Amino acid sequence: MGIVDVRWPGWGGDAGLVVLTLVPPLLSQPYADPSGPAWVALTAYEAVAAVVLLLRRRLPATALVVGAGALVTALVAGAAQGAKLSPLVFLPLAVLLYNLGSRCPRWTRAVPAAAGSAALFAAGIWVNRATAAPPGFRGGVDVLAVLAPMPLAWAMGFAARTRGTLLAAAERRAADASRARAMEAEHVARRERERIAREMHDVVAHSLTLLVMHAEILRSHGAELPGWARPQVDALAAAGRQSSGDLRGLLRMLRDPADATALLPTPGFGELDALLDSHRAAGGTVEVRKADTLESLPGPVQLAGYRVLQEALVNARRHAPGAPVRLTLDHGPTQLRCEVVNDRGTRRATAGAGVGHGLTGMRERVGALGGEFTAGPTGDGGFRVLVTMPLEVFGG
């Protein structure tokens, strides 16, 4: 379920503010003075007020001065003709003062605007007392009583701006702290990756290099080896070289994940025949049934399928030596199906073979692509691995 943004657009808020500010004086004017001059003064004033209210965001100081001048002019001109305006005509002035406090951070503009507006009202009261003939239309204490709370509007706007500034500063500090924590975590992870890479290089890589060297030495004395041993030694040397290349790529990625380009091509179903040949060279037997279009599948699916088959064949050689293996690879328009089944081994398995992480690694690799992984013994003493992976996620 999506999140609906209920904030009004800028023009909607301005239109609503204009309506809420200018309509109340129109509704209350008949109760204050329904005469024609009063309506003329009110209409002219509200036309100017609507414009300055719409421009208040861009020109807060100018809008206040113009709005105050229009209000003073309307009040003085109306009083000179014996017309009274509704006290609610001061609403736009309150809005403009709030706007000045919240949107004008420069005191060099805010103070002159407020002082100029006060001077306009002082001059208006003086002109009003000089031009209004009826004594009841001469402003004084009544005007000051309405103007007295107006500084509170500016104070509320100033408080709102200060609060917004403090919130923005707090958000910046939180963002900086979050970035610092992320950088520290990345630094710690990098140090740990480098430590693991050093350990793997010092222990695994050296041992693997020594194994390849011994295999190559045996190959150089191939004439002295029994006939059955030569293919085994060749397979051992080839497997050692491939493992060395894979290990170099892994160490390179551990040292710098940003430079994770593999030293060797990413394996896929195009290398399946070589994988089966290596299995046969190691003494295994495998019967294969596969589709002809496997190499057209998405790369991530091919890589996961190749690694699953590789691990399944290794497990069959480890735990069921000499057992025939049946491999089935097929796919439809929406998923790939891989099945590896081996019978009971014909020879005793090597004690303690493996470290027990092969099935877990296969399950995690398949699960990362949204597939399903099942593995378990068969009724005749063998073992079965079944994997299905979706293709539509990758556009297959």
C-alpha cells in the first residue's frame, strides 16, 4: 500500500490563506457600516491585500510595507467620508507580520519594514484626526488597541523560523552522525576483510600452491607412473590451477569489493561439459539429460546452477565414491529445474570429508534468487538434490 502525500501544493495554501483572511472582513462589514463609501474602501484595500498576500513569500518586507500602506489609506479615506471599516481588516496585517518574522532572517530588512509600517500608521492617525470631520471617526486609542497585539504575530513567525532552523541543524547533525557510523562500520569491515584475506593467503593459498607444484612434478614423471594414475594426476593439477584462480579472485574481492572483477570468467552452463569431464577424470560416472538452450538463461541463474551442480558432484565423490550420478537440467518459460541424484557408494567414503557447509551454501545461493532448494537421502541409500529457480525475475 503506497503512502499518499496529503500536503497541499503551494498555490493551494496561498489560495486558502487569501480566502480565510479576506472573506471575514467582507462578511462582517455589513454589521460595521453598510454604506457605499465603506464598501469602496474595503474592496480597494482587499484587492491590494490579495496581491501582497500572494507575493509575501518572495518579498516579505515589501509586502508588509505595501499592505500596511493600503490599510492606512483605506482607513483614513473611509473616515474622511464618514465610513467605518470592520476591525477584521487587520487580519492581513497580522499574516504579513507573521510572514516577516518567519521568512525574513536579515534584520537589516525586517527592522526597517516594521519601523516603516509603524510610521505609516502614526502618519495615518495624524492625517485621520486632521481630515475626519465627525469626532467619532477620528482614530486614536481604538486603533492603538487593535495594533497593540500585532507584534505577537511577528514573534510567532520568528519563533517558527528559529524552531525550523534548529530542527534543520539537528537533522544535519543526525545525518552527519549516521554517515560517520557508516564510514566507521565500513572501515571495520574493510580491516576484517583484509585480515581474512591475509589468513587465506598465508594458509590456504600457500597450501594450494604446494599441492599444484607436487601435481606438476608428478606429471613431469608421467612415464614412471602407472597408466591409471596419469589421468588422476592431470585432473589434480587442472583442479588445483582452477582453484588457485578462483582463490585469487576471492582474495582480490575481499581486499577491495569495489574492484570485484573476477580474474577468471564467471562460470555458467557453457562450462558444464568441462565440469562433467573433471568429474569423470576424478573417477566419477555421470549420466546427463539437459536442454539445448541452457546458455541463453540469465547470468545469475547460470552461475547459481553451475555452483550447485559443482557442489553436488563434489559431494557425490566425497560421500558416495564410485556411485553413478544422474543429472537433469531443464527449464520452461518461468523456471529452471536442476536435479542431481547419486546411488549408494561402491567404496567407503573418506572419514571426515568436507566441513558441512556445502548444503547451506547451496541453499543460501538459491534462496538469494528466489528459488527453492531441497536435499535429502533416497530410499535406496543414495542422495538427491533438487533446485528450482525463477526466470521471470531476470526477464527470462
